[in-house]
Amino acid sequence: MQVLANAAAAAAILLSAFASQAGAADLPDLKGRTIIAVTENAYVPLNFADPKTGEGIGWEYDAFNEIGKRLNAKVEWKLTSWDAMIQAVRDGQFDVGMDGITINDERKQQVDFSDPYMVSEQFMLVRADESRFTDGPSFAAFNDGLVGAQAGTTNFYVAVYSVLDGDEKNPRVKLFDTFGASVQALKAGDVDTVLMDRTSADGYIGAQPGAFKIVGGPLGREEFGFILKKGSDLTAPINAAIASMKADGTIDALNKKWLYDYKSQN
């Protein structure tokens, strides 16, 4: 029976590889072109530095490397801060950017977006022993509560407009240069919650067992996309690759790897 099981597993792997190759054959061929991709390395589990090696890893790294493979393109990775990323891509310093970037009309005025590769909702990440509030309304009523965020990000706007009073200068919002810094502030007790998508929250909870938990329900729905310079000739090929990865199960496999298997290993 084990021999049959092994044979079946091997056949499944071969079939999957064949399907992937067949799908790639129908995609645009970029003929070895180099795509300069940029991220921040601060958004677990989408993009972050491997604690063991320092190498950039995560869902977005795997996904875009696969896109490059399917399009016969080489991906060259760069790093920049979140607050500089959209402008840098808009100016053509990089071909494509990614950092769990929510597709919205304001950003569409500055850059082009790929088709969505992930749908997410915002949740409240708190320390594991938090008992003073249990959701958005009770946090809003907890006058001493502080929320950590990066200016101009989805978590900032959801905190201001969906949890607090709509005042972007509300002193209860503490700003940080990086997403990771806001989570470290939460862990240290300098703020009381950080808003993030469920994907990232699950990543932090899994990577640091016993440190964090989620309270309350979702505070908003959003779609993530890769950003490109307006009019980029890469948008259509990237969209075709995303569609092929959804169709053949690659996106589902990446979700399993980074949203479930990774957190269980850390």
C-alpha cells in the first residue's frame, strides 16, 4: 500500500508540474527580461527577513518569483520603506512594488495595480493577556488605549475612521516608521493594539506563540495588488500569470505554506 501511495504522490507531483508548464506555455514570454521588484521586508508573512538567515522570504516573494518564472523573466529584489514605495514605483525607480498594498481609488491616481492576488480584512492584534477591551467599540471607549500604525496605510485609516473618532491627529494613534516597529511596540506595552489583515495577524501569532491574540471581528475588507508605473507594459503579463496561478492551485498552495504551515513551524 505504501508503494502505491508513493507512486500516486509522485504521479500527482508530475501532473502538477506538467499543468504548470502547460499554463506557462500559454503566457506572455518576456524573453529573460529583468523585473526590478521592491518590498519592505516588514510584513509577516507576506515579506520579511528570515530570522535564521536574514534572507527576504514570504508569500509575496514566492508568488512574484513564480510569476517571473512563468513569464520567462528574472526578478531582481530591492528594499525600500513603505512611505517611499508608491512614489518610487510611480517615478519608475522600480518596476513593481508589493507590501500588502490595498487597491483603492486614491492610489490608482498614482500607480497601476495588478489584479488582486489576496483578499484581506483588518483585525485588532493585541497582547495575549489583554482583557481591558474586546473589540473596536470597547477599545474606543477605553480612553487610555493606544493604537500603533504607519501613516498613510490601511491600518492607520481603519483605526482612525472605523475605530476612533475620524480625527487623523488623534493622540491615541502612535505612528511608527515600519509595520514591524508598531508590532514590537505592542509587544513591549507601548501601544495596546495594532490593526492588520488576518493573514499578517496569523503570521505574528504563529511566529511568537503566547505573545498575541486577535480580539473582535473584521473591521473592513480589502484587496491586495502589485503596484506598477502608470501604463506599464508589465501589468497585463503579470495579470495573466496571476490568473494562471489561481487556476492551477498555486495561490492556494502559497496560502497553505505561509498562512498555515509556516505559523505552525514557528
